[in-house]
Amino acid sequence: MFCGPIAAPGQPAGGGYEAANRRTCDALVRHGWTVVELPYPKAPRTAVHKLAAYAQHFVRAAAQLIRRRDDYDLLHLTPLNMHFAWAESLLLSCARWVGKPVLLDVRAGTFVRHYQRRGRLYQRIVDRSLRLATQVAIEGREYGPFVRQRTRQTPFYFPNYIDTPSLHQPLAERQLAPGDPIRLIYFGRLVREKGIETALQVLAALRARGHAASLTLIGNGSASYLRALQASYAGQPVEWAGSLSVEAILSRAAQHHFFLFASRHDGEGHSNALNEAMAVGLVPICSDQGFTRTVVGDAGAVLSRGAPAGAYALAVEAIVDAGRWTELSRRARSRVQSLFSEDANLPALTRLYAAMIAVDGRH
């Protein structure tokens, strides 16, 4: 039983949680597991309707965990925490009450920070969930000490990964020597906190320094916000590609050189888009948000969170002028294949599932 934000099959994901969970559900089926999905509802626009939708969902999900106890062997729960912490703790309790092991899969980059900033009651609820879970999984190794301190167990490292079909996308042959046109790209949500304006400023800075650079932006955002940006950068070579399928995004990305990811998003963890970009050989130029530094490693450049566009432009220029693009492109692709691919992560997850089911009794 897989519970959490899960994108519907064949539908665009409403964020990183939904995309990652959809990927894992599909990968588990490919690996021979039967997955019963309990997706969180799409959040309505108004606060009142949102509260009602989630309250109804959690009541129904709790009942499902109890009533359908013979239909599943294990619960994989990806909690949102925050104001859902108490309800998610209830779901965990229901599964344990009927004798099912639970993998509590902690995602995103704000889990510890929120824990530290919120009140004692919130901390007690989260601590209870961590201790009640059969096993805790973490998206970033940085959470290891926090979880070990509260559970006295070693957490299972389960990073975001790229699925096997996406990793097998054909790559366009491309080089980048000094003086060649530089093709920049970003794909994801087109919102201020994801660094869209910085990406546009990087393009302008590179062109001001004499480089023949262009930028492709793929994704959706507020219509008024995008119109304002398009008007401001009307004279720049920017392609506003809109929303595309994953296959189309990867096909486009494989024809570019650099992935600009100047995120200032408070909840950044391990970006799905960053994995996909590196998988097709894009060299990442990123901000030091969430777990990004660990993901990029020695395959690109990671700048401070508040770095200006000029610093990003200089990082791109330094790689091009030193003739290092091909080397870093290969490193990026190899890093995803060895660390952040389905083949590198799903077998370990399913082995964990099997071990939990085999040894965990009624708790």
C-alpha cells in the first residue's frame, strides 16, 4: 500500500512529491510488486475546501488501511508533515494496529528545519511517528544523524532517482568548444523561487560578455508572471516551450549544454529535474539548496544560495573556456547512472520491503 501525494498515471505531476511517488509506484510494478495506491487529494483553491478534502481523505485512508488489511503486506508512507503530521501519525498507527510494517519515507529539504522551528506538540507527534515506523527512509544523507538520534536505528537512504525508461533516452551528439553557441535550459515550475529570473539574467550576462547564448524554459507558471517576463526579455533568444511530456523534455534537454537551477525554494530537497538533466548529459549550474550539492558532486558547479546571475555566468564561462564541458557532461550522466537511477535504488528498496515483511510482527 503506497500512501502520499501521487500523480495520476499519464497526468502531469503537481510537484516533486507527486512525480517521485508516481515513478516509484510504476517502477515497483515493473519489478513485480503489486501496488495499491492511496493518493492524497489534489488541493482545492480555498482553505476551507482544502481542509475538508484532506480531512475526508485521511478518514477514508485510515479506514482503508484497516478494512483492506488482507490486500497489502506493507505500508509505504511519504508524509507531508507540518499541519498533516497528526493525521499521518494516525495512518501509521492504523497500519501498525493491524500488524503491517511501515516504511516512513521522509522527503524534501525542510523536514529538520520545520521540526526545529515548530512547537513541542509538533515535535512529539513527529517523534512518535519516527519511533512507530518499522523503518525510516531519508531522501538526503544529511538527515541521518537526526533520525538516528530519535529512533536509534540506521535510516535507509532512498534518494530521488531517474527511472529506467527515461535513462535510455537517445542522446544527441554535441560538443562545446570556446566560441561555440551555448545552449542553456531549465525545466520545472516557472516560478520566482525556482530561479527563473536569475536564469534569464544569466543569459543576458553571457551575451553581454560576447557569448552566443540561448535559453529554453520548459514548464508552466502564472500567466501574468510569465507575460511580464516575456515582455522584459523580448529581445533575448529565449524559447518559452510551455508544458511538455517527460519524454519530450528529455529529448529537448539532450540537445543543450547547461542546466540552470538557481533555486531559492525553501522546500528544495533532491530535485527530480536535476536528476533528469544530468542523466542526459547536461552540466548543472546550481544553487546550494536542499541536497543539491550531494547530487551534483564533481559534475558541475554549486553556488551559494544568494549568488547573483553574474556568478552563474562566470561559472558557465569558466567551464567553456577551460574546455571542460565534455568531461563534466560525462561525469553528470555517469553519476546519475551509478547513484540516482532505478537500477541503483529499486533493488535495495524491494529487498528492504521483503525483509520488513518477513521479520515484522504485530506491534
